[in-house]
Amino acid sequence: MLGHFIVALRTAGIPASLTEYLTLLRGMKEGVADYSVDDFYHLSRATLVKDERHLDRFDRVFGEVFKGLEPPEGDPGAEARIPEEWLRKLAEKLLTDEERAAIEALGGFDKLMETLKQRLAEQKGRHQGGSKWIGTAGTSPFGAYGYNPEGVRIGQDESRHRRATKVWDKREFKDLDDDVEIGTRNIKLALRRLRRFARQGAATELDLPDTIRSTANNAGSLDLKMVPERHNTVKVLLFLDIGGSMDDHVRVCAELFSAARAEFKHLEHFYFHNCPYERLWRSNRRRRDSEVSTFEVLRTYGPDYKAIFVGDAAMSPYEIVQPGGSVEHWNEVPGQVWLGRITRHFRRSAWLNPMPEQAWPRYHSAQILRQVMENRMFPLTLGGLEAMTKELSR
Amino acid sequence: MTRFQSTSSYIASRDLEVAVNAAVALQRPLLVKGEPGTGKTVLAQEVATALGMPLIEWHIKSTTKAQQGLYEYDAVSRLRDGQLGDERVHDIGNYIVRGKLWDAFEADAPVVLLIDEIDKADIEFPNDLLLELDRMQFFVYETRKTVKARHRPVVIITSNNEKELPDAFLRRCFFHYIRFPDRETMERIVQSHFPDIKQELAREALNVFFEVRGVTELKKKPATSELLDWLKLLMIEDLPPEVLRSQDPKTAIPPLYGALLKNEQDVHLFERLAFLSRQRQR
């Protein structure tokens, strides 16, 4: 049973190992879990999960593996206890007269409610798809987002009316999962990882000249002097796509940007529209006054700066490959040449794309840019940022 | 065996209790993560009190090395003593300075050892402590003797997530992530810290507090410790609860905001929000 659980965890990408499994078994032997399902959940979580990003995944796997596991003191009939009045009200609110007539096909409203109760009692665990069980996106008469005209819509949250809302079903750690998009909280975390490689090798070292000088001043008796080792700080250039198709993502970018500001000492930012060309600007509000030539940027900032582009890369392919393809002005040199110049100048560069990764193949432009960036395009998720910082720090 | 439970001064959730008890029972380190100000460090003190053990605290800085927790060989003093012809110089043991881990290992009774903010240190730091925490022993090269734990200490390690910890290290720990407490738990926490607080004041203050936390643009969201500081201030100033009620954080900065908002950008943000909403009202 438990071995199966470990395998399921590993399949879901949680690196639980044999050592931890044995620890869990020992913990149960020592009686830490105390014969309670909730305590067993807490114990196995503390033993097997070592990273808060995996907590949500753990909850999902736990729910799947141990579905139907009821607390022993539970009352078997409780599962099916739904306030009938509530169901009726819900149905009346949601169904049109026509639809209610259609319900008659299933034997009338009361029959429908009865079937629903019965199925709720039969069904254990969440369900998605299918045509009988209550769940989401199915064709059963019961559930959410389904297509059966005779259906009763049961809202996602309300499907918790099964009495025991189990701890792991609440999925409280959802926003700590690293596949979800970035919010203000987790972005700091991710950018902190960027800072990490700046801090390598913290220590003090011997200040030889000062030691010699002060030992001489001490008439020969040794006086050691130490200096803190210098940290090299990460220098980052941010290029932010602004306007046009980016408007959807401006908010996310603003968060990324505001978080980044607090994290780096050497951080410069420039704006571009869709694709960088010969001019960039520093302030979006005073664009005309703050324009700088891209060549000047390349001259000013050394190759040790890490260049990060933030943009959805959704545009017409001409804007990248064609001279004069820009939507704003006549550019002599196509965007991909400019991008190439920038990426060749800076030793490390990457592109962050706020669009979900699954959507990239739909845009030809995103694929071209990905090629220009030599595959260094990352989704704007914690996982993507992590991969990016790894790439940048190599 | 005594078990760790919520006390009158520290409200622990059930999962935290299980994690602590597992770590104590199996004698493995417990790694605690969570937002700053959610009581990670205080936990160690509470565990020590609950189990009736003394607490040894080792606070980690960016310059801390793993070796410093074991012992340090003060070569410079010995060199100097050698120059001055001191007798002590012949025994190298005189120049071995014990670290916190040594203290914890050689203590007469089991102790709670807190390794605070392990992520502040160098990235190799946890790796350097692997064997020591696993076997609870280490070797002193200078005196050629092995220091072995008489009683395995209860080790509690906190991290603020600034650095990723190595897998091999994590394998040996129990892990707990302290979530930000919900309103109900927060009320209990406030009650346990200020038993004689006026109910109305506590309620209004919590309203303001959760609204402030709801402002998503904040750089540093106030956490439990900030709330407790703020409540203490409110009680010292003896502000009537009505003051808080009129102060919707969207329209004005809460009184004594210094305890809640910790950087000037956040204060500016609130000023701007207040300004905007006043304009809208006009």
C-alpha cells in the first residue's frame, strides 16, 4: 500500500526516496501518527515532502492514493447527506422552464434529486469527465461545466458538501506549486534565486599588506588583519515589452519588475515594443525624452550584465525578420538582427514569456524568437524562472 | 515521552505538532520554512520549554562556516603566545574553541539546538554539516579525538528560502512549512499574547490587519510578529477602537503604521491609495 504511494509520488515528480520511506515507516512504528488518518497525512507530508512547491502535488497524490479512506469514527450515511432544500433552490435558480421540462425525461425533479443523492453516496473521490459520475466537464446529469441539458450544475466549491472535506482536498498550497503563474509572493522567491549565485564563496580572507604593515608597527609581534571577501553582485538588464499585445501581461510584468527592483543592486531596465530595434526607451510615460540608441546600451553595459527580455513574443513574423517590419516606424535592420546583436554582446541572456508554454507553438513569431534565443525562452512561472536563473548562472 | 503541543503562549497547528513530535521521536532535524514573522524561531524556544530542555541557539550569518559550529582552532592566539613565550602554547587543546554543536553534543541532558536561518550561509554550509547531524559526532583533527553526542539533541533548523538546500541534506530532515494563520487562528494567537486586550480593539485591529495584508502590491506583507507589535503599541497608546474603524486602509494609513509597514515604498503606496480614494469620493 505504502510502496504504491511512494511510486505514485515519484511519478508525480516529488523526489521521495527509500530513506524517507523507511523514516516514515519508523515514525509510524514509534506511534507518531497515532492511528489517525489526519496525523498520518501530516506525518507523511513532513517526511516525504521537502519543498513547499511540492506540497500541492503531494496533496493531490495523497487524495488519489488514499481515496475512500474514511476516518473510522465516520458515519457511513453522512456522505449522501445533502440539504434537499438547497439542491432544489440551486436547481430552480439555474434551470429555465424548458430545462425543467427536460428533467421530466429523467423521471421528474424528485427522481433526479434521488438519483443524485444515490450517486453521491456511491461515488468516492473527485471525478473528471465520464458520463455517469458526478464531477466536472462530463456528460452526466450531475456536475459542473457539463453538457447534459438535464443536468444539475453543482458548483466546483460546493461539491465539497460531502461531509468530510479532507485536509488534503483543500489544496491550500496551490499557489506554492512551481507550475502556476507568478504572483507577487512567489516571484520574489524566484528572483532571489537569481541573487543566489552572486553570493558564492562568502568568507574573510587575509589582508596581507595590512598584516605586514601592522605587524611592523607592532615591532614584529604578529597582528593579523582580515578583510571580508568581496562579493560580486549580479548585474541585470531588463528589457520589457510594452503596449500592443502585451497589455494582457503588463500587470504580471509590472510585478516581476517591481520585485526585481528590490532584489538587485545593479539593475537597469529598458522598454521595447514587440521586438527590440535600434532604439529603446527607459520610461514608458516619457518615451520620447527617454529614448536611447541600442548601440549605446551595448556600449554602456558590459558583457557581464545578464540580459533578460520579458515579452509574449506574439506578433507578425515580419516584425522580426523583415526590414521595415516594425509596426511603429521604418526599421532599416530587421528585429532578429538587433536581438542577435544584443544576445551576442551579453554573455548570458534569456527570454521570459508570460504566455503559457502550451500556447507558444501557435505563434510563428514565438518560435522564431525562440530560435534566435537558442531555446533560452522560459515561461513566466516559478519553474520557468528557476530554469532561467540556472541558465543565466551557468 | 513528553509531547509537543500548543501552549498558552504559542498556538501550533496540528500538522506542526505532528512534525515536531516525529522529529523528536526519530531524532532527526526538523526543517521549518515559512514567511518571515510567522514564528519559526519562537518555535524552537517553545519546543524547548514544552520538552523541558535547555535551548542552544546558533544564529547563522552570511559569513558563518560549518566548522565554526563544531570548533575553531585559534591559531592566531597560539602564534602570538608562541612569540611571547607563554607556557600555554605547548598544549594545542588550549586553543580549541568549542562551537555550538559541540556544546549541544556534550551537554549533560538532551538539549534543543536551533540553527537559525540556515539559508543565510554559504551554499555549501548544509553539506558540511551532513555527517555531523546524521551521526551526531565529529572528529577534532588538532587533538585527535572524536566528540560524540551523549544525548542526541533535538535539532530545529529554520530557513527563509533565500537559498535552495541540497537534496542530501533535505533527505535527513523532517520538513514543515508554516502557513500564514487564518483569521480564527490569528484570534487565538492574539488572545494568547494579550489575554486582557479589549475584545473590540482586537477585532477592529484584526480587520485592519487583514485588509492591509489584502493589498497585493505590498512589498513586505505584515506577518504575525508585526501584528503583535502593532497591538502592543495600540494598547500602550490606549487608542479607542473607533479610531481603527474609521480608518479604512483604502482611505487612510492605519494609525501607528510603522509597526506594520516596513519600507517607504509601502507607505507611499498607502498614501497614494488614500489620495486616489479621496479623489474618487469627491
